[in-house]
Amino acid sequence: MKTKAGVTGSTLKWVAIILMAVDHIGAGILENFVLNAWGRSPIGYHFAGQWEAIYGVDLLIRFIGRPAFPIFCFLLAEGFCHTHDVKKYAVRLGIFALVSEIPFDLALWNQVPDWRYQNVFFTLLIGLLALALVRRYGTNMVLKVLILAAGAVLAELLHTDYGAFGVLFIGILYLLRDNRKLQCAVGAACCLWELTAPLAFLLIWRYNGERGRQPRWLFYWFYPAHLLLYYVIGAWILPAVLGIV
């Protein structure tokens, strides 16, 4: 079967996964274990003259990774529109939200449990449930906005990654799904507070509506696995390699 011109959902997901992995090198290894944890310990004295260089690398890495979240939100909205079973979709997100929480806390905060911030699966789950309620009970725009607002409040109360913004952003992409030009323009405008995040919509604009070939469980398992790996690297391997343990 001939593939339509443009970018498939599989390509978008791979790009988002790679960008997320890069972003978490900064958020996890560099910020948590180098700039923060080492700065509070005797290890920091070994790198006192290199803080600015490390911080500059961290900023670059975070800029590279910022487009990942908008792509994942777009894919969630698309997945919701095409899934045959929203309940199973929600259960998968819920299970991996719980599975990922310990690796998330270790990689980004170096302690468990840590209730200051919950992983992005919780945000995606709340966003999905909000979309399900919007589709079922959102008979007018006022009700749709109220449902999304309730989801946003819940995300803030639970301190999920991206919080209220994440849920509202998912809702906006869903409500504008029938007008790609407007969807990309509004979506990019919503992300302007993160300098490079709007670049995600250059790829989303090229989305051809096809799912493409992709391992079904790739993202679900990759998320907690790479966070756990980053914790091991930051907490154990990096100090050992540098001879500071």
C-alpha cells in the first residue's frame, strides 16, 4: 500500500521519544546530579570552575528537547480520536503512570517518594479522561471549557508534569483537530513560553493522518526505563568514572 506524502504518527512518536531522551539528560543527569546534587556535596569542589560550561550545555540540551511534549500531546489527541477502546487506553496510561513514578522521582529528584512533581503519564491520563468527558457531555462550548478546566485543576492539585497547561493544551489540540492550519498556529502560540517548543508544529503540520508502523508498547516502557538508566548513570556510574566515590 502506498504511503501518503508527509509524516506518519510513527515518525512523530520516534522524534518525540528521541527529543524527550535528550531533554531528560539535562533535567536528570546534568541538573539533578551535576548542578544540584553535586553542588550540595564535596563532589562539587572538583568542578567549581566548570559550572558555567555545564549549565550552558544543560540549557542547550533542554532547548533541543522542548518540542517533545507538544508532539506527545498531539499524538494523544489523535490517538483518542482513533482508538476503539478509550477505557483500555486510559488503563495503559494509568498503569505506566504508577510504574514510572519511582524512576521519575529518582532521575529528577534523587529521592523517593517525592510528591512535588508527578510524571507526564498522569498529565496524559487526565487529558485523555477530559477528552472522553468532552466528547460525551460537552454539548456546547461552555461545557467543554468547564470540563477541560476541571481537568486542569486536577492536574495542578496532583502536581503533574506540565500541570494545568498540559491538560488545556491537549484539549485545544483536540478541539481544533478539524482545522490543521489553525491547530498548528494556536498550538505553536500556546508554546511560545518555551522558546523551541513551537518547532514541534513544523512536523505536526506535515502529519499525513497515518499511524505508521510502531512497536505498540515502545513509549510506555521506554519512559520509565530511560529514567531509571539516567538515575543509575547520574548517581553511580558518573561519580565512579570520575573517581569521586
